[in-house]
Amino acid sequence: MSSSGSTYGDIHRYEPARESTAAAIAIVLLTIIEVVFVFLFTYGLLSGWGLTDTGNMYLGAVLAVIFIDLAFILAMYRKEFLPDVVIVKKRRRKWEDLYIREEDADGVPFADGAWDHVKRAVYPYYKR
Amino acid sequence: MTESSEGSDATERRSGADSQDDPTAAGGPSASTADDDSPSDGADDPPRTAGGESASGDDAPPADAEGLDELRRQVEETYDFDDFGPEDMAEMSLEEWEAVFDPGTWIVGEELLDRVEQELNARVAIREIFAVVERIRAGEDRVVAYSDEGYAIVHPDGSVEGEGTVLRDVKPTVALCSMDSYELMDAPEDASLPEPEAVVEGSGEFGNLMLQIVAAAQMVVGLGLLVAWIALPSLSTIVAPIAAIGFLVIGFFLFLVVANARLSDRFRTEEFRNRLRALEAIREDRPEFLPESAVPDEAESSSRQVDAAHDTDVGEDGESDADGASR
């Protein structure tokens, strides 16, 4: 059920980030590991570790650690260090909305022109 | 028939409904409850109709009651309430439905409003619903929830009117609260939306700092690799510039994430504060879309003070009234 009136951009919930101690410790450790491995990879690449079989595997493993570690940092950041926000957005058309009425075939545009769409995507409070 | 006997009858029916915990009893027409109650009711009080029949049954002649019993038996034979689906419901006629429907299985009246009020407050406290919740006891007892963009009014018989997102959020709460088997959430002491000034900006700044350290490291390494590839003649592998560009892209992306987080945080806190301020403003003079029935009469609107005796008394009355009204 859609609500009447323009509620686009309304914020229903804004809870500050949790920032628990455990998460803070975890993200610090992960950051240290990330920085160390990034420099280790670069050093290894420059000193030609990759030219031998084992060294090549070792460099690959280091690169894998870098990416996996980065993934965990981002997950932790999203979960614990971003505020919990529920915001009203334009409902995009779904398959079940198609062909209900002929005049609705193209949906209801909420902006005019492509550039306006870009502006609204960047800043939802632009000209409400 | 006096009010007191009506009340005790209602209590009896309620306890009968209480003893059944399975959700089908709460969710559908409870055939078995009507069954259990009818013998005892009949013995107590011969002219009254059995089980599910309520206030309006008072003035029904006995002949009608027998017909109703007949119909009820018929319906219980025809339909299998342990396996009752929408198709069965569509097949049922209104008379059949009303014969077996037992309003005692649903919580209505003042108790429903109490439950709804507590549940709504709890949901506002966990920010699932954005609204001001008020109990208005002047005139007809009701719970009103409204925000700057919608409202919902819950009546003792469980009907809800209103518009907007508030209505959408309140409806399922009322349905849940009318079920016996649903356990209410505990509302904290201060179950209201925060003060506009209490909304803190810039939470998660520590996370931003960590992300910036990671991004800076990636940028440094990326630049270093690129410079080394250009400057060192010994390093001729194509892997070096590709890795360099990879690191630079990651670093740039992470900086972008932090910038976006800070910027949107600033806008969002401001927007949330504005909305809370708007809510505070309409608290004093009600929004014009709120109908008359949602506005308390000046003196009697002090809702919270109810002594226990009054509470229980009115509880039963309200219930039987609502039963009568729903018929």
C-alpha cells in the first residue's frame, strides 16, 4: 500500500552509530593487518619474489589476504560505524506493477530530464 | 440482565479462550471454544444463548437461539476448522460466519487499547513507527497516533481509520494486539521520539578515520609502485602498473565512501531534526488533516491517570459493548 502525498526524503529513523568497543578493537586490528600486507605485497613485487614458484604463490596469498581483509573492514564499518537510517525513497516499478492501467504503463516520473534524475539521486532533498 | 452478570460471563468466556494457546484459535472462528462453553452456559443460564453469543443475544428469543445452535452445529460439520483456508472462508455465508465466530477469542475494548498503546509506544521507542501516540479517554475511548504526514485512530472494537504511513504501520500492531497469544513488547520509561537537539551528528567518526588510514596506505603504495615502475629499469613487469592502478582505485573509492558518509550524515541529521521539529510544532496545534474525533476535549484529555478499580470495571463493560457494536 502506498501512502498518499509526497513523503520523498522523509527520515523515519535516525539512530547514531553503535561504535561498540569490540568493533573498534576489531577494526583497528584489521586496519593494521591491511596496511602491513599492502606494504608487504609492494615490497615483494619490487624485490622480485614473484619470479620463483613459491614466491609467486606467496605474493598471490598476500594479495588475497589484502582483499579479504578489506572486505571485513568494510563490513565492520557498515555495521558499526554508520548511523541506522530509514529513509523514504521513490518506489521503483516492479514487475507486478506493470500493465495495471494503460496510462500507468510508463510509471510516474519523479524528475524531468536525465540531469534532474542525477541531481535527485545525489541529493534527495533537492526541490521537494 | 445486570451489568455485573454480563461482566462475569465475559470473564468466563475470556478464560475459556485463554486456555487455548494454539494460534488457530486466535486467528479463526474458534469452533472448539464455542463447543466447550455451550454446555456450561446453557446450565447456568438457560434463556441466554451459548458461548460465542454476546450482548446482543440478550434480547434474542429462545427460538432464535435454538436455530442458531442448529446452524452452528451444521457449520461445524461442514467446515473443518483445523484446516481452514481462504476458499472455505469465501464459501461461508455471513450468517454461518457469525454463528460460529466467537468474539471472546479476540481482545477488544479497553484491554485492546491498553495493549495497542503499550505496543505502539514500544515500537516508537525502537523507531519502527514515527509518530506521537496518545490515549484519549474523553468521549469514546481511543488511541490516536499521528505524525506530520498521517494519522491513525484505533477504536475499542479494533477498527482503525487514518491515512499515510502511520496508518500502514499501526494496522498490523492492532491485529497483533488483539491476539491473546501475542506477547507485548516492553516499552521503556521514556518511549518517545528524541528531542531535535539530541540527535547527534558525526557518529562513527572513528570508523571514518580507520577507513581513511586504509585508503591512504593504498594510495601511497599505488603511487610508489607507479613511480618505481617508471624510475627503476630493473622493474619491467606489467604487473606493477596494473597493481598500482588497482591500489589507486581502491584508495580513491575508500576516500569517496568516507566523504559520502560525512556529507549524507550532515544532511540526514538536519532533515531528521527538521522532521522532529515539525512534529513538535503540530503537537501544540493539531494538523488540519486530523479529524475531530482525534482531538481531545480540553479538560478530560489527561489520559494517564486511571485507578485500578475503574480500570477493571470499565474493561469488561467496554468489551461487551464492543461485541454488541461489531454485530
